[in-house]
Amino acid sequence: MNFSDLMQKILHRYSLYTCLLVMLVLTTSSCATRPPARYYTLDMSHSAQAQPAFNFNVERFRVAQALSRDEIMIKTSPTEVEYYATDQWVANIGELVARKLQIEMGPRHGERPELVIMGTIQAFEQLDTPDGTQVQIEIDIEVRDSISSRYVAPLFQHRYRDVRSAENNNPASAVRALSAGLEEIARAIADDTRHLTVDN
């Protein structure tokens, strides 16, 4: 190998090592400066606002596509949405909402007929408005007999909507307000279904 070939080989290796070193420094710097993720769940305590006349079995809800991400959603205008960068739901929204409503419906009573609650969550987000920070919930609810086919019309269906103020403009306040909104929706469902007649 002549001197020229040797120098080219040395320079090639030097350039390769330099690129690898730069990539390592950039990756380490990025990992060091990225804040850790924070995870949120709904307040799963029983508020005792709902007084149902039935034993409800709440199934996991379907969710609109925009809510399928883990990050908490922020609606910044009627036409724009954002997501918190590091503030995430600990589980799927459909699962968390179902669990919260199940708790709100209270303990089971053996003498009560059984009904099933299912549906689709259309909105579950923080709203940034000129009047301050709010949250919005919209859920399409179906109530069905526990033994009837899903192809049969539901006993009851309704879209529930709750909009309320959050204490502060941060994800923790939004989650507390969303939890309170679900407590009110659970109370409304219990009241609205009290008139149903079920044979089971």
C-alpha cells in the first residue's frame, strides 16, 4: 500500500468516527433535555350523585379517532387542536370512562334488573377559550337489555354533553374537571333511565 492510499484510509476512518461521535452527542443531549412523561387517570372515587334504578354493566366505550392518542387533547379554537407533549392518559379513554361510570353507578343490588351501557365518546378534551380554560365531554349513550341482541334497537339512547370550567390551565385541572363532568353525566343517565320497563 502506497502512502497516498494509507492517508485516504486513515482520513476515511477518522471521518466515520467523527460522525458517530457527533450522533452520539446529539442523541444523549436530546434524551437529557426531554422531560419525562406524566400519566393521568380519572378520579375513580364514588361521588354518590347517581341513584340508578337498575344494575348497570358499563362496557368499554368506542372513541372518536382524534381521541385515540395517549396524549391529552386541547381544542385551541373551533378548528384547531393540539396535544400535551408529555401529559398522557394512563390507559385508553374508552376504558377509563367506562370504569368511572361503572363506579358512579354504585354497588350492585340483587333485586334490580340488569342493563348494559355502551356507546361512543365524541369529545373528551380541554378547551382554551377567551373566557378561560374549560373542558368538554360528549358521549353517545345506548342503554340495552343485558340479554338482547345488539341488532335490536336500544331501550334508550341520548347524546350527553357537559362543558365546565377548569380551575387552572394545566392538565391536572383539566382531568379533575373531566372527572366531575362524568359524575354529572352518570347522575343524568340514572335519572333518564328510571322510567324504563325491563323484563329480566
